[in-house]
Amino acid sequence: MTIVYAIILFVLLIFPHELGHFVVAKAVGVKVNEFAFGMGPAIYKRQKGETLYAIRLVPIGGYCAMEAENEASDDDRAFCNKPWWAKISVLLAGAGMNVLIAILVLSIIMGYVGSATTSIDKVQDASPAYEAGLETGDKILAVNDTEINSWQDLTAAIGKSEKSLAITVDRNGEELTLNANPQKGDDGRYIVGITPEISHNVFTAAKNGAKATWNMTVMMFDMLKQLITGAVPSSEIAGPIGMVTMVSETTNYGISYFGYLIALMSLNLAILNLLPIPALDGGRILFVFIRMITGRMISDDLEGKIHAAGMVLLLGLMVFATWNDITRLFT
């Protein structure tokens, strides 16, 4: 099952990325010679118009081969001959799809797990809430005149208060204010003994999924900064073997954890791919701007050679990351 999950992970990372390039390339009129699902020898091919569509043997990823990505061409529809905005749109589309995958996966997880509301699902017997007269179905509006808009607001208002709380609730359309004396829980925070109703609302899930994606993105930029400054050692860089190991570990905890891994890796691919490094989409975008400024000082062929050199460096980084993976397996 680890292999199956690993294949699903790689497919969801790479194929949507290439699909993004393909869709936008077609939209802006770039000639696409081949669009493939998977890698290796083709097991199915179909020519439709100018594009060869293929399914290849190894179901990991895919690619979008555009006309003259890395060389000069006389074809007006070649990538190299398109205006700057079209090139950037195509190059950004891959990372954009990875971000969308992260939002979609996290939204599904949020919908499945659900989110706590400000309505009470259960009141514990003999608890401060029970003694105060709080009931199942009450919607908490305020605590000590502080408006409550989320369950986090409620726990924050109660958690540090050892004094009596004036809790305002909506009960069947009637507004009531009840007094509860919180008691200290096992973790040292004050509680009143209530649990929330859980919402599986689609729109709430989508909102929380987008918010979780943003928070994850901020965290990843912070990790990248720590890696650049040396706060995180380069030995922590993981390659394909490390990713498979992470798949094995997360699936032991359930499908939700695997979903978080998909979102994390998808965002990771989006961010890394937009770094201004030759051969990556970010490096290609940088060259679009450089060539807008310098004109014909940099030819299509020279840019292609620079990206080829960048690819060699990236392959070297992949070898380094794989060596880290192997080293961790035996330590």
C-alpha cells in the first residue's frame, strides 16, 4: 500500500502541474507537440490535431512538450515567439495548479474532520456549565460582553479566567445570560465542561482549507529561510526515497495525515519551482524579464544552454538529496 500511496502522491504532484502548463499553453496559442500522463515507454498514443496525447508505462507524473521551449524557432506559435505575458502565464500555471491541489485537498480534509461551531453539542454532568443552566443547542454569543465568533474565541475567553463568567447564549431565538464558575482542567487551563457542535459545511471547509493553505505556505517560506541561513542543516533535504518514507509514516496514522502530506508536498513543489533558478519555471520567468530589458543580447539558444546547465545542477541536488535519504535509512 505504501507504493500505491507513493504513486498517488507523485501523480498528484506532477501531473496537475503539467496539466496547468498544457491548458494555459493551449489558451494562449502555444503549439503543444505532446502531452503525456506518466513517464517511460508509451503504452497508448493518439494524435489529435497538432498534439500527441500519450499514456506512458510508469504512472508517475507527466509532461507538456511545447514547441521551442529551449531553442529558437520560426514558428509563430512556438513558445519562444510568444509575448512576455503569454510566457509568464504558461510558466505560472504549473505552480498555480499545485496551489489549487493543496487548497482542494485541505478543504476536503476540513470538511471530513469538520470544524467546531459556537453551538453546544454536549454539557457534562455536574460541570460548571451544567450548574449554570447551559443546554445542548445553545449558541454562545458572548462571554463577559466579549463577542464570540468562533470556538477558538470561546476557549481563549474561558481558558485564562478563574472568575465567574457571564455567558450570553441564543436559545431558540431567546437571548439569555447565565453565570458559570470555571474550574481548572488537567492542563492548567480553566474549563466549563462543554463540547461544540461540529460543522461539515462545504463553504466553511473551503474557507478553512484556503486559510490552512496560507498558513502552510508561510511556514514553508520560514523553513526555506532557515535552510538558506543554515539554521536548518542541508542534511535535512529529502529526495524521492525520503518522500516514500514519509508516505509510509503518514499512512500509518490515517488518510487525513496522508492528505496533509499531499498538500505539503504540492505547496513545496509550487514554491521551489518558482525560485529564480535556471531550468525551473521561476528561472524561466526571470529570463522573460531580463530579455524584456536587454532585448536581443540573450538569444533563445543561449537561454536554452543556461537552463540546461541549471538542469545539471538540479540533478546534482537530487543526487545529494537521495544520498541524504540513504544515509538516514542506515542511521
